[in-house]
Amino acid sequence: MINCIHGHIPYGLHYYFTRIDSYRYITFLRSPDELLLSYHNFIFTDGPMHQYKWDINKNWQKTIDFSTWIRDCKIASQDNGMTRILSGMDNINTHDIKRKVTEDDFEKAKKHLYTYSFIGLTETLDFDLISLSNLLKWNKIPQKPRAWSYPNRKHSIDLNSSDVKYLYETQKYDFELYEVAKQINKDISKNI
């Protein structure tokens, strides 16, 4: 019996489990700018750098700055990654971009988002863990793990106006989807 499947998995996993009568999708989302900044820091740590061989496969050196990296847009997560996952696209995360995200993908992602049983946000994580515990009738509220932050990591407030403008132009579907998620989160929280 499967109780839970978790990970960075695109929407549509339930199609592979034809014997399951009921299922729930639950997600926690992060502001697209913070998500990309964090991802940039993560992929250039020693483990992922060695595993994916960014220097060989993408010509990215460990010292590549965020501005250059995001404009070099070679992997799926750099092109509206949240919309890709929530729309059910198979081209996600570190895969090479086969095609850009479209308005149709965004509409599909938005439609799927409305079917989720719970949507949490990283900026309201403590409150959302309590709400999720109440929704699922857990006896014990999970303790938030100690947050890991990369030394000298940039945050969205550290970005220059050119980078901010570029992000809003190129990640527009993720920013729009995140606004929808914030509203759904607010509505869900009222009803729990």
C-alpha cells in the first residue's frame, strides 16, 4: 500500500497508478526569484557540480554569477520551472530545454493547481505546516527542519533592477502562477 510519494515530481503521477481510488496532491511553493537564486547556489556546490559536470556539459564554471547563469538559460528549471512541474510537462529540472513554456502550459498548470488539496508557501512555512497537519488530521505537527542557507547567498533584495526586470519578463508564468498559489493558500487557510 502506498501512503505517500514525494519529490520534485511533475503533475500527473496519479495516471500511473490505475488501482488507486483516491489521491491528494500537496505542494509547497517558493517565490520564483528566491527559488532561482537558491537553485543557482545549490547546483554549483561540489556534489551537483561533480554529478552534472556543468563545466563540461554546459560550459558553466563554478564561479558563474547569477546574472550570467539565468541569461544563459540552458536547463528547464531556468525557464518557468514551477509552471513546467505543475503543468505536467516531462521536460523539467536539469533536462535541456526542448521547448519553451507557453500560455497553454501556464493555463494547464493553473487548472491543476486548483485541484491540489493543499498549497503551502515557504514564506509562511510555520503556519502552513500547522494547517497541513490539521487538514490531514496528524496528531503531531511536524517540526520544520533547520533551514540551510548557503554562505553569502544572494536574495531577491540583492538583485539589481536589470536582473529583476529580466526575471519578471522571462519567468512571467511562474510569477503569475505564484500569485494564484498565494490566493489559493489564503483561501485554504481560512477553511482549515
